[in-house]
Amino acid sequence: MVTELSPYLTMDDSPTVGVMAGRGRTMTDLLSGDTDMFTLPTPGVGQARGQSAGWPDVQAIETTGSALGQGEMASYRTGQ
């Protein structure tokens, strides 16, 4: 699953399939209510080669990454 989904994820170079699989094994008791999912910021959608596409907002994604790296996602998500 990780190999199939990884082309669609934005991340740095450090997580490998092995690292991600190892982390997954530690989350066997994780419930859906324990997670918070969201879509990275986009300035809009369009078409590319006949397919629907969401364009990445690189500057906003950098801000998201900073909040994630500093453990501040809760305040980032609420805009505080």
C-alpha cells in the first residue's frame, strides 16, 4: 500500500518504505477518531492531459510543513 500511495504524497526524502512500514506496525490500535486528515492547500484545480488536477500551493505547503515540524498543527488548523 505504501509503495502504491507514495507517488501521491508530499514528503521529504527521509521516510523509506521500511521506515513507514515500521511506523505502521506501531499504530495497530489507532482508531479513525485518533487521526486528523486534511488536504494540502491548493490555489485551485484544473485539467492536465485530460485529467482533473489540483495544483499545489508550494508556499502554503511550506507553512504547513513548518507547523508540522514544530508540532503546531492544532493551532495551524484553527488559524490561531
